[in-house]
Amino acid sequence: MERTEDLIELCLLMGKMMQQNGAETYRVEDTMTRIAQSFGRDESQSYVTPTGIMFTISPGAHAKLVRVSARETNLEKVNLANDVSRKIASGDMSIHEAYKELRKIETSPTDYSILMQIIAATLASGFFTIMFQGSWYDFLPACVAGGLGFIALINFIRLFEIKFVAEFVASLLIGFTAFSLFSLGIGKEVDKIVVGSIMPLVPGLLITNAVRDLMAGHLISGLTKGAEAFLTAFAIGAGIAVMFALF
Amino acid sequence: MWIEYAIASFFASAAFGIIYQAPRNTIIKCGLVGMVGWMIYAFLVWKEVDSVPATLTASFVIALISQTLARRSRTPMIIFSVPGIIPLVPGSLAYDAMRNFVLNDYSAAISIAAKAFMISGAIAFGLVFSEVLNQIIKKMKQTKAEVR
């Protein structure tokens, strides 16, 4: 009996980890049923949404629920979780070992320091400006605005706990930086600078994932992600628009 | 212009690989996938193809490359496809639409938003289509093996 409980816990932890770190909905469901299968449980069912996961090991058994409250994209953790599930499938890992390993991955520090992520966001902003046919004069102001915006975002998320507000404030800062630099004569086209520097914030991936989930038949996931993406886009648009009105 | 595009899209995708915490040894591949995708897109748009089919083609190719890379290194495909599609994602359109909404220009906003939706649909369709193709090939190989 205890083994069954452990197996359920393992499946739920695996599902939660994958969902939290940005794996696709179908992959989460698939992995959970496959782990159950490799321990001889062929009739498990899972129902995954962006905000919670339900799992039952066999028809008639209790269904268990786990809440997913925060979502981010951490591909390294998805990769490590995938490794664990591969080892389970090939029979190299017991339930206990896998559970311990997953807990370790869950609490392990991220691969890149915050500073590196900020540098990455800074460069990404500049290069996006170039890709949107901005000139190299716009490269530096976009870097500055994008980098500041990203720093603001990661700090304000901790401060406000409501992502929407943090995104609004971050885009206010981006707008302010871009327009002030522009009025100081740095940069050629303010539109391109703004568009490039908001790219690290923009929910482009979320929009695409939403449409993709809808296509794959995960209707609830698709709509939820779409709503989240819409809110983020609205926050960013509103923040920039305020600056438009001021300058 | 093309060299600029190549450099910019490579670094933008690789940088997004870092923001999304892709494993260290895959960052350069992430950049290359993104670069190939963006070059296809930019070339098709330059040849006056509409941006929706151009996006569809680019995301289809990105998914194909990501699958090949994923199979080789035994990692999930999204490690390569997520940073790879970032340049294609209609972030600037979504922003443009929102800006017009907030500035009360609703008709412009709706038409831009529709375009952004079509493009994200095209990206998703390209990814899904190549996955389906991959599964069909896998199944065909399996049945062939069984027949023998």
C-alpha cells in the first residue's frame, strides 16, 4: 500500500516540476502516465492545467491534487526531470531514488546567476532592435532600457507578488528610459528602441503555447495561458502608453 | 543587412536561452536554431511572401532541427525550440496592438491583434505539424520492423 502512495507522490512531484518550469501540457500528462506504467500501473489518469494537476492511479482510487501557483521557464530543470523519467522507464531508478533526485533538482540553484540573466536580457533587447530593422544607433539605448526593465521586473516581482503590477512598473521604467534617452538625442527611432527593449518582458512564448495547447485539445490550459498572456501584454502596453502620454 | 540579421538573431536567441535557463552546453545550438529560423523568415518576407506563411515555414523548420538535435542529445525538444522560435514570436505586434488599444485607436488595434494571433497560430501550427510528421515516420518505421 505504501508503495502505491509513494508512486502517486512521485508522479505528482514530477508533474508539478515539469509544469512549473514550462514543459508542454501533453508532455507533463504523458510523463506522469508513463512513470505509473513503468511501475505496472496501466490505468492511471492525469489532468494537467497551468494552475493545478490532478492525478489518479487507477479507476476508483482517490484522485490527488497538487496546486501550481508560480510558473516560470527553466529549461534545465525540465531537462533534468526528463532524465529522471527516462531512468525510471529503463528501470534504473526506484521510486525512492527518483523522488529524492527530483527533490534535489527542485531545490538546486539555477545554472545562471542573476547578473548573467540581466546581461542576456540587455543584449537581447539591443539585438531585437536590430532585427526589427532599427539602426545601430538604437542598439545602446535599447540595451540600457531593456536591461533596466529586466532588473526592475525581477525585483518588483519579489516586492509586489502580483506579476501584473511588476510588469506594469517595469514597462513604465522602460518607456521612461527610452523616451528620456531619445529626447537627449541618443537613438534614432524611439519606436524601435521601445519594441526591442520590451522583448524580454513580452509574453510571446505564452501566446504561442496557448494556441498550441488549444490545437492539441488542452482547451482549459490554452485559455488560461491566453488569459495570462493577455494580462501581461496589457500591462506592458499600458505602461508604455502612460509614457507616450507624458512625453 | 543579412549578416546583421544573422548576428542579431543568433545572439537574441542565445540570450533567451540564458534567460530561460537552457543547459549550458546547448546555448550555442539554441542560438543557431534561432538564427536559421529568422533567416528563413526574413528571406521569405524579402521575397514578398506574407508574414504568416513565412512564419509557418520557419517554425516548421525550427521544429525539425530541434527534433533532430533533441534526439541526438536525448533531451526534450523544447530546449531548442523555445529559444529558437523567440525571434518569430509576434511580441512587437502584441505590443503595438496594446498600444493602440490604450491610445483609443480600436480599429487599428483589432487588426494588429488579429495579425499577432494569426502569426502565433502559424508558429504553433508549424511546431505541431512537424511533431505529427515525426510521429507518423516513427510509426511507419515501427510497422516496417514488425513486418520483417
